Amino acid sequence: MPGTPRPAAPATPPARPDAMTVPTPAVPDAARDNRGAQDTTPVPETRAASASDAARALLVPVAEASAPAPTPETPGTVLPGRPEAARPRVRAAGPVEETGEPCPACGTANHQHRNFCRSCATPLTPRRQDHSSGPYAGQRPALHRNRKRWIARALIAMAVVGLVVGGIFGGPPAARAVQDHFAKRVAVHPTEWTASHSDPKHGAELAGDSYSNTWWGTGYAGDAEGTYLEATFGQPTDLLALLITPGTSKRTGQQSEQARPQEFDLIVTDTSGKQHLSHRSINDGGVQQINVRVRDAASVRLILRSAFGAAKDKQVAIAELEFFARSKNNN
């Protein structure tokens, strides 16, 4: 419009307060001269301003460096913890009152089912002795003293001592008796058998043939009193005992087939001609021993006096007659 003043051209915009002034790098004189020589065209101010604004836009504001904060220490590797059991709670023991028999030692009352005092541990009931289970712990076992056994041993020892002393102070007969008692015995066999009477089928030699199924018979019925059976030794024998088997056999069913000797006289003659007479009796049946102690015996005669089972159709029989003498190794 006519008369309206034209606005003046805007002046150079004022610089922003947050804009930073970038210093222009120094250029050497030679370069400056060359640059001036090559390009002498003036640069408008607007282009220079836009370039500085673009450079300022690329800049990132950086906070001022401050002292680094202390870094906490990193803990090391830690194993998982074990669960802890809950601790038992301790209860205060309250007063316990029991009724029952008082303790004989301290007088504390105890329940009837208690065996020991709850205060002093004294036994409340007497201990019962159980012999089948043996002694209890802490008890010394009783000594088993059998008086009868010791008495028997003492008597045997006294008898042995008496025999020895009697043999020493009693002379040769007593000494021989002791020797004969402890001597080893061996069987001796007569060299000859004779009899006053014999059955033709059962002679005197059958009484010493060592067979129990053969026998000597008197040859006539009755008790055959006065009939004898005699055995003669080939050499002097220290006779100690003899075994007699009455009847026809050792067997119970066969021994009663004939009569058996019951009483008889035993005459032992030694080498000097002296006769040792003894009256003997035996039981009915079975092998029986008769002790006869004669030194230097030459013969033995058995004279019948009575018999078991004597009858008109039975004769007296002896199945076996055995002799035992001192062993020669004992001399």
C-alpha cells in the first residue's frame, strides 16, 4: 500500500543460549594462500550458519563427570542351607505325686507297679531265685559241693593205703593178696580133664572146649552128690578166679533142659601137695565168677553137693568151666 512503510530486513537471529561456540580450526598460511587462490568466491553467511546448526544438532549433551558411586561387594557362591529341626521344648518337671507302699530305705511313696524306688532305686520287692536260669548279673555262682562224692573218694583212698600198709607190715601173705588184687589176668587152659562119672555122650573134656553148646553130664539122675569134675594144669599156675556156666548152655531157654549145680566144694591142690578147700554156692543160671587165689596151683576139683531142677529124668550138667591166672608180665 502507498504510504505504508516497508518492514526492514530481519537482522541476524540471535544466538541460542544453549548453542555452543565451535572454534574454527587454524589453517596454515600456505594453505590459506592456496585456498584463497583457488576459491575466491565469497560464502554467504546463511550457509555458514546452517552448517553450524547442523553440527550443533549432532552433539549429544554429556553430563558432567562425577565421582563413581561405591560398588557393593558381590557375595561368593553360597550352598543351600540345611533345614534345622525344631528344637524340643523343655518342659519343667512338675511335682509327681504317687501313692503306694513307702520305700523301706527312704520312705518315698511309690506306685504299686514299680520294682525300684523312684528316689533311691532300692528294690521294692524281694528278688526271686530262679535256679533254672542260673545266677543273675553280679551274683557269684554257688559252689557245688557233693559231700557224698568226697566221702567215697576218701574211703577209697583209705582202703588203698590200708592194703599197701597191710601188705608191707602183714608179711608175704598180705603182700601177695595185694598183688593178686591188682594183677592182670589171663585165661589158662587145663591139659587134662577127668570126672568120677560122665555121660557117654557128654564127657568131662566138653566142659573146657570153649563151646557153650556142649556140656559135661554126670550120667545119672538126681542131684549127683559126691560126683566131681577135675582139671589138671600142665605147669604151676597162680590161680586167681574161675568162671562156671551151669546147665547145658548160656541161653535162658536151653540151660534148664538139665539140672544145674547149686552147692559144691572146691579143692585146689598146689605143686607141694597142699589142698585149699572152700565151700561155694552159685545162682541158678548165667555165667558166674568165683575168686580163687592160690599160688602154684596144679589141679582144681569141683565136688557136687546139691543141684537146681534135679529130677528122675534130668542129670546135673556144666556147660563151661574157665580158669584165669596171673599174667607172667607182672612178675
